Amino acid sequence: MRWALLSQVWPEEPDVVVSGSNVQVYYIARELAQRGESVLVVLSGHSSPWERSEGNLRVVSVPAVGKGLRGWLHPYWMRQATAVLESFSPDVLYQRGKLPETILAARYARRHHRLFVWCSNADNSARPWKYVRKRLRYRRKPLWLLPARLAEAALADLLIQRSLRCADLLIAQTRWQYQTLYRYLGREPVLLGSGHPLPPPPSFTLPKGPPTVLWLANITPMKQPQVFLRLARRLRHMDARFIMAGAAPNPELSALVHREAEQLPNLTYLGAVAFRETARLFAAAQLFVLTSEFEFEGLPNTLIQACLHGVPILSLRNDPDGLIRTYGIGAVAADEEELVTLTQDWIADPERRRQAGQKAYELACRAFDIRVVVERLTELVRKHMHHG
């Protein structure tokens, strides 16, 4: 079978801002290729065109024409990306999240009678007007450009929502996404989580010295990094190290993080970290703090990485499918005040951290093995193609 996967950046490349969807496409593509499938990955988010091949995996960068939505909606980019797809002639097109690539996949699949598989990547994935709501919530300056940005966003939302209805197979990461997809699209999706390669088992020995509390994400308003900064400030009296890592494309948040890191002796900001280095950060952590806004998360890759490395998770209001509470792999705070209390208690209780870390790793082996995820995906696709 020939698979074409649409994404933005390739995590192996240096100096790229990597999202959770990019990580999942990367792992799925590699696992498919390892299984002997022919795989093409088309990328839209790199600044220059390039191409490389590794066995039966081919990765092609087709840069968007300009920045923002208009770069991906531009007819020239659509024609270029379509030409790459036509040269490969895939049987299956796979794409994650409500993005302009959704339009490309739907158009190609419809014209060439191919299977279009779409996967949600956040809890707002099925809701209409995603980009309009984001433009209204995070208003960039100058404000006089807001009407033009809203018009562009509305066009993208309408085209993407229409394209979603062309998907042959809808996949949800969580039960919440399953329910919202069914509600807004009127079709029953398939529930299939995300996966990573399994690393060697953690040692679960209690570390010497102060524990490390990790926060790892792109520093954007949706990830709420200011919550972690306030947490580090409130707990500066404790014997613990607060480590923050992630690219900072937002200038205001970047300035805030740098300023707090300079003032707080217990806080270290590492800046943007290459994707391959994130495993090292999780391996050295004793707690992971998740502060992302509920609407913009699905099943975070960082939650999976924490589980893979046996790191307990403390989350602010966000508990996808109840994993944290159900399996005892950490705790969920209702508000910032409770998050401060929970973090303080977990820092002071190494045995609780050890037990929760063991449960987290056991959950990862059962639920987050990329080999199991891809096996299920290929079964779904073959079944759909057989009955189609």
C-alpha cells in the first residue's frame, strides 16, 4: 500500500517549531516504512524546498507561499503539493488537525478516488470556526488588520469544514473528541490514540539532590506558560529545580519567561530544544507539569513522553479521557491555587512520585506503543478499502 501523509515540519530538522501533530506523523510514517509500506510525507512549514529518501520513506518539503493561512491557501502551493502527490500516486492520504492541508487531502482524494483518513488533534478539532475564534481571542497588532484576518480565517474555516465531510475515515484521539466529531459532523469516528516508540524501562530509583519539575511546550498563549512561572515563584522556598523548555515565537511571552528566569534562582529556561533532546529532559525529570488550555489540547505528546519515562504528571484542569486520575499517574488541579499545593506535596513525597511513575510507564506500554497504534490504523484502512 502507498501512504501519503501531510504535515508541516519534520522533527529531525534543526530550528523548527514542532507541534504534537508533527510528532505523530513522524512516528507513524517511520513505523509504516519499517513495516514495508511505501510512504511519502509532504511538508509545508519549512522555509526552503528539499527532498530526501530513506529506504521506502520519502520526505518532500513544499514551502507555503508566504506566511499565515494565505500561504497554504495559495493556489500555487496547492498545485505544487498536488504535483508531488500525483508523482507518488498514493492509495491513502493521512492528515491530522483542521489545517489547510485538510483541503489539499480532500481535493486530491476526491479527484483521484483515493482514501482520505483524517485524525483530530485537539478537543476543538470538530468545532466550526476554529481560526475565526482564534483570531478573536488572540488579537494581534495592528488591530486595524483584524477585519482582513477574520475574513481570511472565515474562508479557511469554511473550506476546511467542507473538506472534513469528504473524509472517508474519521479518527478521534479521545472520547471527548469522538463525541464532538459525531455531534458536529454527524458521522461516527473511530477512537484511536497516539503512540511513541517505547524507550528502555526507567530505573525508578530515587534521585539524589533536589527533584526536577519540568514544563515543556511551545511558549504560546494556548500553553499558558505564565502559570508555570507563577508556580516556580510561589515554590521558590522549596528544594526543587524548575526547568522550562520550548520555542518562544510570542515576543511578549518570551520576554516574560527570560525575565522570570533571571530573577528566580530555582527556575531555568533552556530555550528551544531539538525534538531529539526532549527524551533526555523527561528522563531527568521527577515531575511534569501540564498547563495547556483544555480546548486546544487533545492527547498531548508530552503526556505520553512523561508516561514513557515514568514521570508523574500534575495538570491544570486537563485530564484527557481521565487518564491521570483513573490510572493514578499524577494529579489534576481545579485551579492554580490547588496546582501550587499539589506540586508542593508531590515534591515533598518521593515515594508517591516513584509509585505514580511506575504506573505511568505501565500505562505507556499498554496504551502508547506506536507499533500497536499503526497496526490498528492499517487494519482500519484495509477494512475500509475492502468494503469500499
